[in-house]
Amino acid sequence: MSTIKQALANRIPERRREIADLVKNFGDHVISQVNVKQAYGGMRGVKGLVCDTSLVDPYKGLIIRGIPIDELADKSAEEIFFLLVVGELPDEEELSTLKQNLFARSEVPEYVWRVMRDLPETAHPMDMLVTAIAILEAQSVFRKRYDQGMKKEEYWEPALEDSLNLLAKLPSLAAGIYRIRYNKGDLILPDPKLDWSENYGHMLGIDTPDFLDLMRLYMVLHSDHEGGNVSAFTAHVVASALSDPYYAVSAGLSGLAGPLHGLANQECLKFVLGVMDRFDGAPTSDEMRDYTWQVLNSGRVIPGYGHAVLRATDPRFKAFHAFGKKHFPEDPVFKTVDVGFQVIPEVLQEHGKAANPWPNVDAGSGALLYHYGIEEMSYYTVLFSVSRAMGICAQLVTSRAMMEPITRPKSVSTAWMKAEVGMTEAAAT
């Protein structure tokens, strides 16, 4: 029986040799330069990380292990996680084994539910999720193995065990948080006939086939996004100190909870609902065009349009848009998104100030969730988190397998920067 652990173990020696050769033969080769604006601007664009699980091409969008995301939109979450970790899609046996493996690990300890129920009724769903992951750390295989003593070459094995244990529980955790926080009734147990993402939808309490398919698509499209975004980078830095996956994932998802990272789909949906309030339903193209100009002329931006890297329509938006067109084209919320897609890029191009006038993934994802009755927007980042945890865990396991060192960039002071650029006091004033 082939497992994800065996598949990765077979590939690690060659990957280690490849990296060792790169460092040995080209270790002094310069791959990036940093200017003052980048140093003060959040290191945007600085090439200083290695992430083999995925990359974002300005025109092709997200590419996972060499495969564009639009070619993976029909895959299951288990296939994507296997691809992220191993570098190849699983065969039927490997996929079946992984699905069985995850289900076998999916039970959430009762002490976690006690803590969830004891949290204040006003607790944010992301607070609940991060807390649940943190208290699961007591089960960390990596920490126990590290305390017992193990070789550095073996670090990836218990890291993978922790990752599988955590990922297996996340759908139950996230669905349980939804039902507890929003008074949706008793917890729902996972169904052995359903896969990882399908069970997430099932345990939320929405069992329609099209919603379960949306959950599969949602988990696939949000699974990874290079190594420099806040959640992935935070988790990487924490994990580089050999903190176990529970600590690293809880830290990374704490970053995802920030308004500048994981809340974008909420802001986009609020914009769409605001448009509908203004026009008492889905607007016409002319109404959307005039309203877009009003927003831009007031100095505001259009949520969901533009991206730090992309210079074309996000393929993930296209996949969500196609889903809405297929299942509920006349839904007024989706129709508003659709009209926006037809009109807003033209206005932004005419306006001329947007580097990328095309929609990103967040422009439409919230509208699809809203259609199926998940109207609690404060929960949307939890859905994002369950998916993104796959990429975080895959990057962590890969990092341990390649025996990467602790992340420790050098910082400088503003006084050093002024001296470096030759800035005198007179010039400063």
C-alpha cells in the first residue's frame, strides 16, 4: 500500500542532492537586490525565499508544482495536498489510501469542544480556530520525537504526521466552530462515504451535491499561494525555529485573520451587497458603470479588483465564476458579481490608475457562499484557513525534508539606512 509518506521519502534524497549542488556551485550568485523603498515597504518583490510548492505568475496565476490552477480545478483536496507535498498527483491507490488515512485521524478530542463551548459568545470564529489548533498541540508527534532525540534527517517524518493529524481534524473543527458560534444546532459527525472537503460541507449542515462540489473547489483554489504571503511566511518563520506544525499553523492563521490578508472576500461581498441595496437588486450594466465611477471619483477602490502580482484575470475567479454560471446564474448576488466582471475592468482601464484592472479570487467567492446560506461573513476566513492550511503544512514538511535552517534576516536601523544612501541632515530637511 503506497502512502504519502512513502512517496515523499522516495523523492527526498534527490531533492536534497539538487539543493546541495545548487548551494555548493552557485552559493554566491546574486538573485535579488533590495532598494530603500522595498526595505520600508514590507519587502515587496524582494527575492529572499524558496517555495517549491507553488508560484504566482503575473499572467497565468497560481501554479502548483508546475501545473496551472485552472488545470487542477476538477481535482479533490486530497489530490492537491498530495501534489503539494510529493510534487506529483497521486495514482488511484495513493489517493484512496490518503482519503482513508485522513478520515481515520479526523476525530476531535472532547476537551477541544469543551474549550470551544466555554469561549465567550462574542468570540471571533478565527479566535476559536486558532485556539483549537493551539490546544491540539498537546498531541504533537514532532515535539515528543524531538524531546526523545532524533536525527535532523528525520525531522520531516513527525512533521508530516502532525500535518496529517491536524489537516484531518480541520473540517470537523471548522464546521463545529460554525455550529457552536452561530447556534446552528448539534455537531454533525463526518460521513465515511465522503471525502475531506465534502465532509466539511456535510458537517456545516449543507448536504446538497452542488454545495459539496463548491467546498471541493473552494479548498482546491485557496490551498497555496507561494511562500511570501503573510500566513505562509509567518508559519515558515515560526516553523524554522523547529516549532511543531500546530504552533506554526496557528501562528500563520493568526496572520490570515488580519484585515489586510484574509478578510478580502468579506469586503468584496459587502461591496456587492451595497450595490444591490443601492439599486434594489442586481444593477444594469449602465448602473454598475456609473456607480463604479462614483466610487473611484470619491477616492475609494473597488474591492476584489487588482492584485499585487497578477496582471490578468485570476484563474481562480474564473473557476468560481463558471461555477456560479452553471448552478445559479439568476441569483441576484451572483448577477451583481457577473455585471461587475463585465463592466468594472473597462472603467478601471479608462480610469488609468489601477496596475491590474482584473478581478482576483475574492471578487466572487463570497457571493457563492452567500447563495448557499452561509451569510455570516465573519466566518469566511475560517473557510479560507482550512484550505490554506494544506499549503502551510506542505511547505513546512518540505522545509523539514530539505533541512532548511532557521530564518534570520538581518535588520538595519534608519540611521544606518541614511548613512548608506549618503543622506545628510541638510538633505533630510
